[in-house]
Amino acid sequence: MQIAIAMFDQFTALDAVGPYQVLVELPHTEIVTVAAARGPVRDDRSLTFQATAAFDEVTEPDVIVVPGGLITRRMVRDRHPVIDWIGAVHPTATWTTSVCTGAVLLAAAGVLTGRAATTHWVAYDQLAALGATPTEQRVVVDGDVVTAAGVSAGIDMALTVAALIAGDAMAQTIQLGLEYDPQPPFDAGSPAKAPGAIHAPLSDWMRRREAALLS
Amino acid sequence: MQIAIAMFDQFTALDAVGPYQVLVELPHTEIVTVAAARGPVRDDRSLTFQATAAFDEVTEPDVIVVPGGLITRRMVRDRHPVIDWIGAVHPTATWTTSVCTGAVLLAAAGVLTGRAATTHWVAYDQLAALGATPTEQRVVVDGDVVTAAGVSAGIDMALTVAALIAGDAMAQTIQLGLEYDPQPPFDAGSPAKAPGAIHAPLSDWMRRREAALLS
């Protein structure tokens, strides 16, 4: 089973590495990190990864994982090559998945038209504008497309996909191996739970950052 | 504030990337990925990262993050260079942290002698043998040393450290930005919660894998 993890300049590292760490434990799995070209790919902060394949070298992956980042609005405007790649490989993929604003890239590729989907809370409007029906759920399975909310939600998404592929016992085994028994020190992980004094400035900052990336 | 994330051949990617994604959001932060030599570092599966500095180039980091992996038992046996680096930088670091069996490396460096600490559930015995007092908590703060349980616990650990460094409101802002409102599809993330039919074979597999890595 080939699992293709898309990478692009300024993606969010945990969006990709969370699902990777879950899905790599499935039996008979080959992971390929795929980008516009083989070689180094920088995330949106300080990490550099290696892409092991170019988009045109990965034509029939079984599972695709598309991370996000605040750069995705610009990528849609500029029709980044990952969008056409998603459109090309989705029809034959068993599972097409996204994390965070990776859903915006799926939507731009036409994959989410008329589907329920989720994304980072800052991007519900973008998702709707591209023809999807945003929900506020953490993980949404609609047919063969599975979308996750922001960044850390990729771990929950990947465990869901692992169970769909290999059964509940395998997914639970992976969960135990990763000791995924989350105990956040605060309960501020969603707009509904975080204090307004935190939500509003963060939302403003993210929108300003997106705007700066567009110019 | 310099945050040094240690990397070594066969480390577990999420151990490093979970805390990274939290700590990089702290104000005035420089992240350095540090290994035996600058250049590519392969994780224990399929990802390749770039180390931006060698151990001898990072002499006074403010925060250190040490990931783990099943390779750590061998690293202790062979006295991997990361162990001496930890011993050298810990005295001047504000926070010395580990994820998963990274705690075993801290212990081998003498950092955990007489301290309470945690690690992946498969490694409590190793930690005790190296002079620490293992607890079964997810995150343990003992003085200026903060240890986390297995793999995914690094996110909880880093939010704890973020609050210690920059206050609760900053940690909550980061949590909301990462939409860290975990909703695992199963409740199997600790030995106490996972079915015995899952725990025993996984534990056996991990110990066999560790043994293979020692030979």
C-alpha cells in the first residue's frame, strides 16, 4: 500500500508528521513524500524535510495525505501544482485525506464539491467558497475522503483511517504504541472552548499573516 | 531564546515534531535542529530531516528537546554523542526536556539521577536502571527537567513548558492555533486502557525490535 504525503513550501510540519506516524505503522506500507521536485522542502517555520518523489512520479497512490498551512490561500490563487496532482490521483486513491487547510487544496482540486468536510477553524469560509460544506467536526468521513480539523487533528484522522483500512484492533495497537492518551494541560483547543480574549487576537493574527502571504 | 531539538539516526519523528510545533510559536524563538553532524538525519521509518547544526556548535541552548525511539537502548550501550551533549548543555539550559525514550538518554547523561521522570511505557525498567524514579504520569516536571510519556505526549509536555516560559494565556493561544482538542476514535492510548489482547503482543514486538537493534 503506497501512502503519499504531499509537501510544499511553507506547509505545517505537524499536519504531515501526525498522520505519518500513525499510518507508517500499518502493515505492508510504503511512505512516499511527494513535492513539486525531489529534494528539500521547508515547512512554514524552521524544519526542512526531504521529498523522495516528484508529483509526476507518484501516479497511483493508495492513500494521499495533504497537509495545510496559512500559505494555502495563496496556493489556490496561484494554482500550485499540488492541486492538479490531487485532482489526478484522487480518482484511483482508496482514501484521500487532508489535515488543517489541506482541505482547501482538496476543494480547489474539485474533490470536496458537494461533500461535507472540515478544516482549521480559521478557514471554514474558504472551504465553503470552494464548494464544500464545512462542519465543525474534528474528523469528517464522506465517502472516500477524510478531512481533519487544524494541525493536531491529523492524528485523530489517521487513527480513523487506520481503522477503516486495517480494523479497530490495528488502530488501537498503533494508538497504544504512540501512547496517544492525550492530556492537554488546558482546555482551549477549539474556538468554543478557548477564552474570547485568546480567540479573537489569534484569529486576527492568522488573517493578517494570510494576507501578508498573498502579497 | 534558542530551542535545540536533538536528532539522531532512527529517532521517532513525532517525538520531535510535536514539541517543535508548539515551542516554535513562542515569541522570540530560534529553533536549531542539532545532530552529530549538520545535514540529513533519517528517522526510524521513512522521513529525512535536516540538522542545521552539529552538537559542538550548540553550546548554550535555553531549551533542549530530546526525542526517543527504540534505538535508545543501543545508544546508551554505545554512548552515542548526544548523551555527552546533553550532559554538557543541561547545566546552563533553562529547561531540559524529553519525549518517549528520550528520557533514557537524559538518564544516561546523569540528568535524571534521583529525579521523578516518565518515558514510554515500554521503558520504565530502563529508566529505573539508570537511576531515575519512573512515574506513570504523562508529563513530569521535576525542577528544570520535564519528561513526557510516549511519542504523542510531547505535545502535552510542550504546552506545559510553553506555559512555564510564557504564561498560561500564551500556551492556550498556541493550543487553539494547533486546534489541539484531541478526540481519539478509541480509548486505547495507555496500557491501563488498552485491551490486554493488544498490549501484550505490542510489548513483545517492541522488545524484540529493541533486541534486534542491539545486535
